Amino acid sequence: MIKNVYNYLKECTSPRGQVYYSFQSKSERPAITAAAVACLFNAGQYKDELGKKWLKACRETIPAQLGAGQPGGIRIGHDEYTHYYWAQCVYIISDNGWEKLFGPTPEGDRVTWTKYRDSLFDQLIRVQNADGSWSGGGGFSVGPVYSTSIYLTIMQLDKGTLPLYQR
């Protein structure tokens, strides 16, 4: 069964390394690509060649900032979902895992937990509401409970309190 899922995702991977929303649509989705990497990592598959291709694609398409590249930092679709999975991947990579997977890499091209965490957490603190929540948005019909839950899950990764996220 798992092999079938893996093969389906392989068939749904674009030449650029992004996972399509569906095989029929051929629409690349960074959030789904990050979810695919997280699934591999959570299954203990850290050096899988397809997973490495997905990692490189995520590095190119997922900014550390919410709504990055948008006028005035306006939110784009799926920020919470994207960062929920991408944060898990980057946390597992830690600060030296990129080079373990890909060999010597210029510092600016490496994905590291410290760099990602610092950038994302600073942004999250800036956009946090006065009541401590984060507003839902980005095209999902979600509210502050969803957004706040996602961002708190990401922000606790360093604590390693949830068994799923312990290194």
C-alpha cells in the first residue's frame, strides 16, 4: 500500500520537482510537495532521491516569510498549511543536514533550521494579533483557531515536546 502511494506521488512529480495537486491537473503545489517530504521524513526515509528532489523544489518555492513577494506582504494561499509541513522538514534537516544530503553547498543555498526559524518566527511575532491569535486567511475558509494552532505547533518544534517532532 505505501509503495503504491509513493509511486503515485512519483508520477505526480513535475520535472521541476514539485508535486502536482492531482495527476490530471498537473498544477504544481509547494504545500503538497512539503507535505510529501514530511511524510518521507516521518517514515524515516531521509536520503530518498525523490525526497531530495522535492526538498530542492521546496527550497526554491517556499519563502521563510508569510506572503513573501506579495505587495505589502499580503497573504497568499495556504501559508499555514505550507509552513506546517515545511517547518517539520527544515526542523528535521536541522542546521547541518542539508550538506549531509547534498554535499558542500554555499551557505546562502543551504536550508537550515536556525535561518528558517529566525525569519519565520520574527514574522509571526510581527503579525500576531493583540489577543495572541493569528488571523486565518490566505484563501482557506479558516479562522484564527486554525491559524493559531498551526503556528503554535511550528513554534514549539524546538522544545521537542511532541513525540512526533523529537529528533
